[in-house]
Amino acid sequence: MMRKLRDNLPLDQLAADLAADAGEAWTKMAEFPGYSRRVWRDEARVQLRQSDPDARIECLPPTWDGREGMCFVRRPAKD
């Protein structure tokens, strides 16, 4: 299932939806180091590139403890 993308959609939301479609619970996955979550984030990136090549992913810097910063899906403005 590919949801309709909107500006400022957190990449984690897209990844959580993909995991749920596969029968996995995002909330049960370890947040840190988060290997399982990283796999679903990568899958979300792949599907995003296939479904909306104009969209881009922007991430905040990592936190002081090495955790990934929050990432968001951005779409170009329509003229």
C-alpha cells in the first residue's frame, strides 16, 4: 500500500505503514539501535523514489547520542 504523500510527512510514518502492511508492529521494534526500523525506513525510501521521483527526503542532524534525526518527505511546490 502506498499512501498519498503530502508535504512534511515523517518518513517514519511511511515506514510504519509499510511494516504494518507486512504484519509487523512498528511500536514493538527497538528504537535504538533500531535495525528493524532502519530496514523499513530504507524500504520507504525505495518506494518513495519509485512512486514520486520528484519528492525528496530531508533529515534533521543526528542527536548527541548518535540516534538518527527525524526525516520528512518534501515535495516540490507546484506552480
